[in-house]
Amino acid sequence: MNNITSDFLKREYGISQDIIDLAEECQEEIKDVFAAYDEIAQYNQMKVLKSFHDNHVSESHFAWANGYGHDDFGRDLVGKVYADIFHVDSCIVGPFICDGTHALACTYLGILRPGDEFIYCTGKPYDTMETVIGLNGNSKGTLFDYGVSFKQVDLLPGSNNIDLEGVKAAIGPKTKMVVLQRSLGYSYRHAFSIAEIEEWVKACKSVKPEVICMVDNCYGEFLDYREPTDAGADIMAGSLMKNPGGGITMGGGYVAGRADLVELVSYRVIAPGLGTDSGLMYDQTRRILQGIFVAPKTVNNAIKGAALFAKVFEKLGYEVSPKAEGPRNDVVTAIKMNSRDQLIEFCKAVQASSAVGAHYSPEPGQMSGYKDEIIMASGSFIQGSTMEVSADAPLREPYIVYYQGGLTYEHAKFVCMNVVSLLRRKGLV
């Protein structure tokens, strides 16, 4: 960083020279990590571009349709582009899927039937998934309401690796689907790599070849040269407000995989017998395609920012996961705070560093689908867009805060420096 920029940060934001030096030092120490991220981004950019070329993406695909959407050629084109990128038979994608939770819920409720069993193979499900399953709260229309049974296989103690033998032992005659949550959610573990997902699929299929291997791929797209469906997963789902939306897409979700499974999901998203023949894009085709086009680079920016956060806070004496030099299989960095107050102030500092709504201050509160109080900092152009700079956490011990996002690395770097600066002023670092 040159003197012009550092002088600006000191003058306009009161960030001291030693904090700037710390960020610069950490950035230099992980430059080889950044170079490896750049190679992955370059490959994924070429992969996305090839899909655009093969499917003849044209301006005519951006046109509005209306009514039932039977002639929404843009919607059909988006599904083909996504399917090619993820190397699958079929994909349903658009604003008619609200978000990642909706995409996952439609996958489970569309495929599973009364009497079926499904198994979470990566320990405790994410909070909102507990509600969908029926484990949390008194919501109606849960999987339990429909007579679907559930098992949970915890991760191996100490290592937080998948208990493959435990998963194999849990698969029984009624087991129709096994689920892997790739990202850490609100746990404290590493996100699972494509190699680990491949090993998990092989283990499950060795016991029951017809079992459906489903991956919750939220926060995981474009982190590797391959996706879960390249590793044998039958179906996966994610959010357009996360990685594949590129920070441009207004909202939505996707489900990608085997054609017969995606068809069942589409009947849950739209209606039986209609599926992917209906559903308007509401003039979002352009944004969805532009979003996934820039997504490899946006993800690249985000994981560089996440790695810098990990390195800086580790040097400040905090426990982080994953470490900056370690493998990164989602865009999240988890940081163990020392107290409830420090966690809250961290999120407030992230909000104060955001592009939008920096003058607001987040407070803990109850949110639908969560049993604990949640604090969320997200000064974003698109509400809930975790591809933009954000931080959130449940207000429960051991007070882990989850930082993610950054449309540009430069912004993420500023946020990191400013968060340290603001926490120091309060005597919290």
C-alpha cells in the first residue's frame, strides 16, 4: 500500500499505521495462497464462459415473459447454463426459489415420501434446517409432519471429519437420502472438500447403490476445480444470494442434479405436472446470468478477504477456522471471540465498514428459523447477500462469529483493518 492510500486511511478513518502494517504483513505472508486461489478462479471463469458459448447466450434471452411463463426462453436457458457449469442433467434456477433454505426444503420435500428416512451425515444441521426437518419449534409442514424420519451421524470427535463407518452403519432399508452440509454453518469445523465429498459418496453407495447423495452446497461454489456433482453427488442445492449470484443477482436459488430428481423438486417448487414448464423470471434473467458470469472472480475476492481476516486475527491471538494457509472450501472464516460483548462489537464494526447502511448498528434479536438470538451485520446492496461483506453469529457460547463475503478484495481488506481499529478503540483487542 502506498503512502497516498495509507495517509487517506489514517486521516479519514483513524486507522493507525501499525494496523495498516499488520494487514500488509499478513497479505505478504499469504501471497502464495492468493496465487492458488487465482488459478482456481481462472479455470472456473473459463468453464462458465464455455457454457455461455455452448448455449448461445443472446440478448434476446433477457426479454420479459408474462403470465404462466410457458414461453420464458430465458428461464430455460438459465437452467441449461447452470446444468452445463455443474456437469449435471438438469437444473431448476430462478427467483421462484426464494433462497438457499427454500432450495434445500424443496429438495427434501420434493423427493422424500412418507415412510422414507434421510440421514444428515455431517452432524447437527444448520439452524434453519432444523426447523424444516421439525427438530426446532412448532412449525407446520415439516418433514416430520409428512412422516419422514431423520437420523444424525455426528462427526468424528477431535478431527471433525465425516464418520464414514458411522454413516455406513446408519444406512438402512428405509434410507432414501443421505445429506452432506458442505459449509460449517454455525458449527466450528472445516468446510468439506470435493475429495472428502467424493469419499463420502463412495462410502454411501458401497452400502446402498440407489441411495440419493444430496449436498447442501451453500457457500461452496467455485472454491475448487470441481463441484460436488463432479464427485458423484446425485443432487445439490444453493442460494443465488451467495457464491453463484456474484453479488449481482437480486435473489433466488438453484437445485442441480439428476434429471428425475430435479423434476420431483420442480413439482414442489411450482406444482405437480407443471414443474420447469412454468415460473416467470420476472426480468431477472440478465442479472442471474451476469451474476454467475462474474461469480468466479467475486468468490476469489471473497476468499482472499476471508483468508486475510483469518491471518490478521490469528496474529492477534484468536482461534480461527480455517487458518489462512489451510484448505478453504467455503467463503466463511469463523473466529472465536472472548465474550458476548466482543462478538456484538465485532459485528457492529463490520456494519460500520460496509458500503450500505454503515451508519446503522445491528442488535441481537430473534429471527425466523433460529432458536437463539442472532446478530447480523450486512450492509449490502442486496438484502441477505452474504457474497457481500457480512458477519453474523448466534448469541451462544463459545461466541463464534462468522465473517464472509466481499465483492472486492480491496473492500474486504479495508473492513479487516477497520474492524481491528474500532475494536481497539473500545479496548477489545
